[in-house]
Amino acid sequence: MSEQENPVFAIEKIYIKDFSLEVPNAPQIFLERESPKVSIQLQSNAQGIGDGIFEVTLTTTVTSKIEEKTVFLVEVGQAGIFRVQNVPSENMDPLLSIACPNILFPYAREAVSDAVTRAGFAPVMLQPVNFEALYMSRLQQQQAEAAGAAAGEATA
């Protein structure tokens, strides 16, 4: 294999693409003594932006509520530009859906924790995420949906 055919995977840039913090019930919410419930949603999206260049965005949404009152809502779109060349096509989706979000997650976790702290709340410590398990779960769901659709067409 010549040097030009060696697989290339490189980080070109990491940046915050989108950032939002809302504390809709301030200042009254600071007087609450009840512990809030925190929910976390993650979503990653990859798109080609040039020859062998991809932008991957990991969107992390953290919502904290006491009963129906929102304590805070923070959303961070942590993005990265990655150079991916000479990688077999069957490895591209796992690379963009597992490896890239794994690289971006610590940055998103820090941005969420910093925003929540600056808003006057205790930091939210996001636990590590198994992006491989999320990817495999998504694949199984897609396969089940495809099998269901095929079964539906066969009976029609």
C-alpha cells in the first residue's frame, strides 16, 4: 500500500456551532428547594463539506425541571471538521457515528457544565456515553423497520 492509499483520519477543527441557555423561571426558580429532574438527549449528524472533509455535529440537550417548571435548558451543538480519506466505504458510517462523537463529547460535556454553573446552578456532570452501543441500537432499529416494511409489502 503506498502512502497515498493509507487511511487518513484527522481532526481539522473543533468548535461550538450552536449554543443556547434558558432559565425561563428565574429568579423565582432559585428559591425552590426541591431537587430537579434532569433529562439528557444526544443526537449526532454528519455531512460532507468537501472532498474527504466532513462536519460532524453532536447536539447535547439538557433539561432540568421541578414538576412542570423548567429550571434550565441548555443546548450545545459541538461540531468538528474531520479529514477522512482512503477509508473503506463500509467503515465510514461507524467512523462518523462513533469515533467523531466520542471525540466531540468531552467538549460538549465541558460546555454544558460551564453554562449551567455560570447560570447559578450546580454543575451537571454528563456521564460517558457508549456511542458504539447507540450506533448498534440505531442499526437494529433500522433493520427491524426495514423488515417490517418488507413484510407489509409482501402481504399487500
